[in-house]
Amino acid sequence: MGIAGLACVGGLLTGQAAMAETVAGTAAGTVAGRSARACLAPDQVGSYLSKEGEATISFSAAFLNGLRQAGVDMQALPPHKMIGNGSGTWLPIGDRYDNIEVPSGRVCYPGGWRWTQSATGASYEIDDFWILFSAVGTSKVIANPKVNGRPRDGGELTLLNFSVPQAFLTGQFVPHNGGIGPKRVDLRMTDDIVRDLNTVFGTTFRGGTVLGGLDIAWKGVPSRPLPSGTSLGFVGLQLLADAIRLPLFPASS
């Protein structure tokens, strides 16, 4: 990203920081009170930032080695697909798969992963998750995991943290894969998911470990306009929507 691009995005971040701080408490309460459900009903069209696109997560060596040492296998749950001989996952995005929830501004993504340990038969599953994009501070990946086939005792938890500003400040928000978006955003494991995995599988993960890098390419104009809202999630969504539509970044490969 050039200097002009950084200036545009910097202005967006500055202009929305104050709003994000004022609504953070409301958004946090909304997220904490949600319960798991499917992202979209069959044939339903959701509201999202672009009509279609794709995302990949390239898992870190630290994460893959931790699973391997504990004898844990990983399986992608549709529409996710394993890629690179198990080194990452690919998933389609857009208004046929994801849906922006009101009033939180969380985006629901279908599918996920199942981890199983052959020696013990233990399993940990994430099927459907939500992302709360924050223009400033920490953005979150949230889910209702199942432990050994049953909902975890603690209910919903934050799996991963990441930074939306990182997508811009590292100069990674560029046209690629036929669309536009960040080529790498670090996804860091929270203390909660680390505690769960270490308890279930005997792994030795630590909070803050990078699970992997997220690559997103948004493509096309969405079939429905971005819903309006003042929650923390909508502030982050508006930042991304503005960046996708900047003339500086034509959506091309």
C-alpha cells in the first residue's frame, strides 16, 4: 500500500476511534449474551461486505507442532476445506455463506474444525463461528465449541484475537486472488481456547500463540447494503467496507 493509501486508511481509523470507545461496552454485552445457531438458513441470502470471495488460514508451525506432539488430528468442517497437506484451511465467503447480525455487527461464518486425539478418543469441535471486527483495539473470533460431542460447560468463548489496523498498517490490504483484502493478519489464541485444548488433549499451548495467518479476498458488490449501526462491530465493518471501495484499490487480480 502506498503513502496515499495509508493516509486514507489512517483517516478512517482516526475518525472512528472515538465512536468505537463509546459503544464498546454495549457491544461486549451483546456478544456475551448470544447463543449458537446456524449462520444462514438454506437458500437464505445474508448481508455482507461483498457478494463473494475467499479466505484462507495458514496455520503456524507452533500450532501444528503442538497438535502433532499430542497426537491430535484436524479435520475441516464444510464449507471449510483443508489445503496444503493440512497446513491450512480455505473457506468461501460472501452473502451466500455469511450474515451480519444486528445489533452486534458480528459476522457469522459457517463451518470450522474438529480436532480428535486417537489415543484417548477426545474431540474438540468448532462448527460455525463469529467475527467481531473492531476498527481499533482487539477484534475477536467467537464460537460455541463442543467437547467430546457436547457443548462446553462454559458456553461461548473468544477463540482468537486479531487486529484490523494490522491489515492496513503492514501494507497488506491489496488486490489479490481476484479480489481485495488483507493478505495476512495474525490470529492469536486466547487464554480460554488454550485452557480448553490443553485440558482436553494435554497440549502445552500458551495464550497469545499465533494459530495462523488469515488471508481475505473480497469480491463483487454485495446483494444487500451494509446494515447501519453504531455498535463496535458495525464501526469495524464500515471501516473495511470503506477500504474495499476506495478508488485506490480496484478489485482485480
